Amino acid sequence: LIKKTTPIPIALYGGRNAVTMLPGDGIGPELMGYVREVFKYAGAPVDFEVIDIDPKSDDNSELEYAITSIKRNGVAIKGNIETKSESTLVLSRNVAIRNELDLYVNILHCKSYPGVPSRQQDIDIVIIRQNTEGEYAMLEHESVDGVVESMKVVTQSNSERVARFAFDYVKRTGRKRLTTIHKANIMKLSDGLFLDTSKKIAKEYPEIEHNDMIIDNCCMQLVSNPHQFDVMIMTNLYGSIVSNVVCGLIGGAGLLSGKNYGDHYAIFEPGTRNTGTAIAGKNIANPIAMLNAGVDMLEHLGHQQHANLIKRAIEKTLCEDKIHTPDLGGTAKSTDVVQRIIDHILQADIRPW
Ligand code: ADP
Ligand code: MG
């Protein structure tokens, strides 16, 4: 889905892709183990370059190595990386990676799994989020004692390319409507620029319906009448919050994956970017969100058949067999879910090899 303005470097050695794997902290490492296991049984032609980043470390050499690796491979799968340095000078590594690689768009396709218990059924909403600036510009300082300033940065160029990406996405996927979410009534300059820019780009896509909604109303509408939404575009922090609301509506943090794209690189990860510290090491984390990130990555690399094989195995496990971890109200262990997915892969009629 990446907009191919310039060639995208994708590492390919003898028909196999090399991709960077950043397990991150909390449940990240165990979930990556499941991805490797499922890829092995699906015969996915992918080799992982695994890089661990110590959350307590003050020096950024591992982070720099991770970024170099992604630049070389073009593609990464990632868990959430914690930053636990005592120093406030060490900034979030997740944000640093996205900014350094200029991954200016985050896409979260929120589609319900029939048969998975949730507050709302039949949801199919796409959230497109500006992924590198806004409130995540990481420009905070204490100007005088007890007064902290935090800069929200909105640029016309980034607003424009994320808007163009969003309209192209609507067009390419045959969707109907794009809604710009904002708070331009209060943040007249910053959100005003974001909104005006999407209105301007909308004129280039007369066949696509465009409207806008204030973020507060959007949250209320999402809870009371979510089926009205099709594709939404918003700035960084609203995107984070709205993503969590919609994931909550359709089954929580353990199901959906998110994609981060720039013009050159792509990173795939669980949609709500959780660490899951409290549930780590207990064999109860839902493996589906990270496996879906793996499916997204295979599609991006052009391994559509392997992606379909895993996707179908996930759907059968969740929707037909109803093997659910505790976050979905079930009693299955993470490994029960993974084992059933592998069983379905091994029983599939059509295999890519
Ligand atoms: P924490 O910061 O305490 O580690 P997070 O913010 O990472 O928690 O996650 C938010 C909530 O979502 C937590 O209740 C966590 O247990 C839950 N969660 C996140 N990922 C998963 C998953 N893969 N399976 C089940 N629950 C999850
Ligand atoms: Mg957290």
C-alpha cells in the first residue's frame, strides 16, 4: 500500500527476504517467538535479523543499529520498546524510530472478527494517523520552575502527504468516505492547518466524499454509532486515542495490527502498541495482533499466498473453533491459540510450496 514515489529497498537473498525484528519489552519477545513458529510452518520465505534494545540503557547505539538494520532491510516487525532510563534526555525509542525513518503514516484497519465477543459487531473502520509530528514532536521543556511547555507541531507538508495518502487509500480500496478528525475550533492554527489541508487535497478527489468531525464528538459517535465511519484521518495523539477506542469496541488490544509507512520503509506492529508488562511470561497474551502484523508484513513483501494461509488459519481458530485467550473472555493459553493456528496451516488444502 506504500506510495511508490521512489524505489523501496527490500532485502532479498536467494528468494528469501531479510527483515528486522525488534521484539521490544513485556510480551513482545514471546509474541515474536509465535510469529517465528507460525512462519516456519507456513514456509514463509523470511529470515529475521533480531535486535534487542535494553530499555534501561542511556546510550543509543542499539537504537542506531536497529535503524541501520531497517534501512538495509527496508522492513521490520516490532514490539513496543520501553524507555526506562533515569535521564529525561533519553527520548522514546518508538517515536525516535518512526521519526528517523520518516514513517509519516500509520494505518489501523479495524475490522471485526465474527464470533469474537465484543461491544460492537460488524465494524469496518480504517484509521489513518499522522505518525511523526503533532504532539509527538518530542519538544518539551521546563521554561521556568513549575512551567512546562510542550510543542505540538503541524506542518503543511506532512499534513499534505498524509492527506494525499488517505485519499489514495480510499480510492485504491474502493471505500467511500474520508472524515478528518480535529479540534480546529480551539486549536485554530495547528488543527486548522491540518483540516484546511485535507479540505484542499479533497478537491483533487471529487469522487470521494469528505467531511470532518471534532474529536470530542468523534469519541461519542464512536461509542454510540460507530457504523457511520468509513476511513478517518487525524493528527498523532488523536490517532493514538481513537485507535484504542476502536480496538476496545471490537475486542481489545490483542487482535489488531497496525502498519507504519513512509516513502522508503515499513514497520509492522500490534495496532495499539502495548507493552503488556503485567501479562508477560504468563502464557496468556493474545498472540493474534502480532501474528496479524506478520501477515501484513508478508503482504507487503509480496508473499500473498503465505499471508492468506496464515490469515485463514487465524480466522478459523478465532471465529470457528473459538479458541480465545482471557482478554477475549476465553480460557485458552497463548500457546493453545498458536498450536491451533499451526494445525490449520498443516491441514490447509492449498499450500504455497
Ligand atoms: P502496561 O503498560 O501495564 O504493560 P499496556 O498499556 O501495555 O499495559 O496494555 C494495555 C492493556 O492491554 C493491558 O491491560 C494489557 O494487559 C492489555 N494487552 C495489551 N496487549 C495484549 C495482548 N496481546 N493480549 C492480551 N492483553 C493485552
Ligand atoms: Mg503501556
